[in-house]
Amino acid sequence: MNRKHIYSGWFLLPAIVVFGIFFLLPMVMSLFFSLTVWDFDSWSFIGLENFRVFFSERTLNVSVLNTLKYAVLTSGLKVVLAFFLALFLNSKIKTKGFLRAVAFFPNLVSTIAVGITFRALMHPSKGIINGALELLGIVGVDWLGNPDIALLSIIITDVWKGVGVATVIYLAGLQSIDRSYYEAASLDGASRWQQIRDITLPLVRPAMNSVIILSFVGGMRSFDLIWAMTSGVPTAATNVIASAVYGQYAAGFYGLATAGNVVMLVLISLIVFPLQKFLISREVQ
């Protein structure tokens, strides 16, 4: 019997139907309605006008740059911090089980709850953070009201919440490395840093690549934490594509909002697919 024909191609039909209904069809409809002015009763075709408006309005086009900043910084910080945190939690410490639970705990809390909590903590006059700084003789700042640092404040909060998941992924990668590599390196006189550089980093690269892709895509799509902390203000300094899209939907500009969704889809696709291919090519075979 030819093993290639044991299973019929009809087994793929349910998956194809689900994929078509819940992914392909909405994507095609979004592409179409991004070229129109529409509401729930009618639509009219206007070509690329929605995209022209999206990139000409400052409050909208600045969201693209903010989204890229947010995704790159949150992803980069999670990749680095989670790696060293995972190294520490993978070492021979007695309380590593408890510390792993503590590191993962922020991810269990609702994103909206985290946003509201940190908005209170970062309040310029009543927040605990500025209160603690004043006790140290340091003048507090308006963490979420200052356009120069508002986005960075949200990025720090996002990293605090998401670094636990990245750490768990790293831990899985670290625990899959054969200990004999380290034993052989120790016999050869390799230092701890040399072992990390020449053994750990190459062999943990698949886990690192997963962290990079997941955190970057999550950063590109982020909305709930940002909206809970600032609602896109001050002066659109924390406005990202997702919050800009939400604002346009809320204002009734459905075609413009749909165009924003298409911009996000295209932007993520243009960055993530080549990035994933590059990262996979650098993995140890």
C-alpha cells in the first residue's frame, strides 16, 4: 500500500473551511471595505482615499511610528531581560520554584487591571512612584502626561507584565540543552561567560526566536494596556495603530478605520515574515 494515500485529502476540508471563514473571508472583506466609505446600511467606493487620509493626518500617521517604536523596544527588552532572568532561575538556587511563580505572576493579571493600576501608581501628584522618589530627594515627573516619556512609561509596564512568558519560553529552551556540553567546556577551562556565549546562546536560539516573534507581533497589535493607561493622549504621543483604529471606529469613520487595520496587517507581514526567515536561518542545525 502506498503510505502517501492512506489519508484522503477530504480530511483537510474542515480545517480549510474554518480557515476560509474566519481568516480569508474577513481579510478579503477588510481589503474591500478599506477602499470604501461605509456604514451598516450602505457603502460607496472611493479607491485609495482612506489610505491617503490615514497617512496625511498627523494623529493617524504618527501612530505608525509609535507602533514600530513600541514593538521594537518591548520586544528587545523582553528578549534581553527574560534571557538573563531565565539563566538565574535555571541555576541551582533553593527557591527557584517560588521565584519562577513570582516572575510569571504578572501575566496572570488582566491587562486592563495592570493598566489601571500603573496609571494610579504613575499619577504625578498622588502616585506611589513619585512619592517614593520624593522621599529620596528626587523630583517626580508626569509619567503619562509628558509626551516625551509617556510611551516609554507604557513600554516599561508592558515589559514588566510580559517578561514572565518570555522567561518560561527561555527556561524550556535552557532545560533542553544537554549538560554534557557544559561539563566538557568546564574541563577545557571555559569560563561561565564563555559557556553562555559559545553554548547557551547558540542552542537556545530557537527559544529566543520564538520570544522575538511573539513579543514583536504582540507589540505591533498592542491596544488594551495603552488605552487603559492613557487612551492615546497626550497629543497622540501614545497613539498606536490599534488605538487609532479604535478611535476612528468610535467616531463612525468605518472605512478609515478598516484602512488602518489593513495598514497594520501589511506592516506586520512585511516585517515578520522576512524576520522569521532570517532568524530561522541562524539557528543551529
